[in-house]
Amino acid sequence: MSKVTIYTTPTCAFCHAEKQWLEKKGVDFKEIDVSQDPEAAREMVQKTGQMGVPVTFVGDDFIVGFDQARLEEAVKNA
């Protein structure tokens, strides 16, 4: 099972950029499209208080937005 989960929507440019970045870094991740999964969207908001995407979970920690520096550190330590 992947340690990285990214909540996305198809129209989110930052989501696409982050997925490309993760792929380039060779990081396996699970993608959840919250526009197609209302239960996952509710779960994301409950866990983070955030309604925007991308929201990325690395283990139990979450990162809001495409924050390369935080992602780099988080995946290195995962």
C-alpha cells in the first residue's frame, strides 16, 4: 500500500503538477478524485479542515497545496 495519498480534481493545475513531480521523483502514490467520490471529499475535509486540493497525506501527516519543499522532506522520511 502506498504511503502517499493525494486528493485531487481533474481541473486542478496544481494537482497535475504535483502528480508529475511525484512521478518524476519515483514516488508511488494513490490518487483520490474528490469530484467523483463525495465520501472521500468529506473525509478529507474532516481530517484537514481544507476544501481545496491538492491535499497530500504522507503517512498520517498532510500537506495542503503543492509545497515541493514539504513534500520532499515528507517523502524522504516516509
